[in-house]
Amino acid sequence: MSKVTFAIVAGAGAAVGAAATAVLFSKSSPEAPMPTTTAPVPSPAAAGKGPSFSPVAGVPSPVNPSGLFDYGFPGPVADLAARSAFISSYDRRTRNPHWVAEHITPQSLAQKSGDRKNSQFLEDPTIPEKFRAKLKDYFRSGYDRGHQVPAADCKWSQSAMDETFYLSNMCPQVGEGFNRDYWAHFEDFCRRLTNRYPSVRVVTGPLYLPRQEQDGKWYVKYEVVGSPAPNVAVPTHFYKVIFAEEKDSKTGPVAVGAFVLPNAVIPNNKPLQEFEVPLEVVERAAGLEFAEKLPVQRRKRLCAETSCSVIVKEYAQRQRAFEKK
């Protein structure tokens, strides 16, 4: 796709976000893998200090930049959290997760010990207060507190479900037409994969993608919500990377699917495959790597192995009915 064609597609609206993303982050032509060189890695530091650096052998240095770490290590800090049902990495700058990784199985979904009526949204006390998303940030923001790991995936334990309600597992999401509709159907699709696969792993997170404006230049722009001051970034898009594993997950084939959806109203009749993108597209956009240890020979394309389609369920109506109770 040419730059001109892509500009037209990108300007058509958020609903074509996945296609635009694929074009934006894909290489213009196939290239042979290039050898890579690894920069020197800072040596591990003592507890409470940042990384230490050694000068190049044989070259005396009149300065000591690592002396800064005597005052503290600037970061970035990922705030990794290992919960009962998922693992997450938190982005202190946007007050959203970098990614959340969950594991669902037929056995986990069959258990019904948790009920979301017994859960409540909570600020995450493990995040330093000044970097924490606050409940008041979402109040009258116009956005839902959108789960990245769905509560419905964690019904096997009330405590596991409760942990999905930490704001560190949330991002601001458009409510009607997305979080309560198409996104919910997409989450249901992930659960339905366990009808075929005994083990399904899902990584979910936000994206902040560029958009071409009238001056022809590309800009990354996103809203920031919060009270009394702006605090939480509103993602432009969301991704899911899915690993559907066969019985032998160590050596057997793995069906891999990557999807990018805009944080916008999506018609329920929109085919899910329109949001499918190559895994590399998500990696380039997010600055993350998901499958470097998974050999290409073991990978299969998820949507070639199973039907990638959503089943429309009236989650929004049920949620409104629940709120009235």
C-alpha cells in the first residue's frame, strides 16, 4: 500500500485502525535478517542501587556518571505484579499497564466460585502513590474502567477475580460500542478457544498510535483524564496476542494470533479478522517481544486453524440491568 493510499485509510476513522497499523509498522519489502550486535550490559547492582558501569578496558575515565545512582535509580520501573490469575507490567508514565498476561483453560473456566457482584474497583497499593491511577481519575471521565484481564476469566476464585479490579489492570475504554460490546465479544472469543485448545495464553495491552493530520505529518495524540489534574492516558488502540497451545505446549504446535482494535465504537457485525495483524506489527507498535523463544516451525496462524469470529451477546444490556439492582 502506498503512502497516499495509507493516508486515505488512516483518515477514514478509528475503525480501520488495525489495517492502518499493519501498514505503518510493516516493512516496505522483505529483507534478509541482519546480524545484530549486543551493546555492553550494565552489571547487576547491589540491592537498592541502580546498575553499575565499568569503563572500557585500558581507557582511563575522568568522570563517573554512575555516581548518580548513589541518589537513586531514575528508572523506568516496570512494576511487575504476579497475581493469582495473571502477571502484569505497569507503565508509570501513562498509569496504564504495558501488558497483562493470563492463562485460561477449560478447567479454569468451568469453576464458578467468583462473582463480580462481590468485587469492587480498587487503587493498586503496590504502585507508588504519585504514579498510581486513582478512582477519581475515572469519575465522569466519559470512559469505562476497562479490564485488560477480564473478570469473567477468573471465576474460578473470588480472590483471583478481585485482583482483576485493581486499576493497574484497567485502561480508559470507550463504553457503549466497545468495552461493553465488541471488546466483550472479543474476550468471549478468547474463552471459546478453550473448546478446542486445552491451554490458551492471552497478552493484552494498550497502544498509542500515530495518525496523519492535514499538514501531512504524523502525530501521536491521546486524551489524558483525571481529577483534579490529568493523570491517566487514554489509549488510541488495544492489542491482544493469543497463544493457543496443543497438549504438549513445550514441543507441540502453537496457534498464534495478533489483533489490534481501535478504542472506539465498533459495529458488532465487523468481522474480527479485519483486526488481525502480523505479530511483528504489535511488537513494533508496543516496543515488546512476545515470542522470541517460540521457533517459527512450531507456529501456526490462529485464524487459519480456527474460525476467528465474534458471537454477539448483549453484555451492555445485562450490565445496565445489573447496575439498576
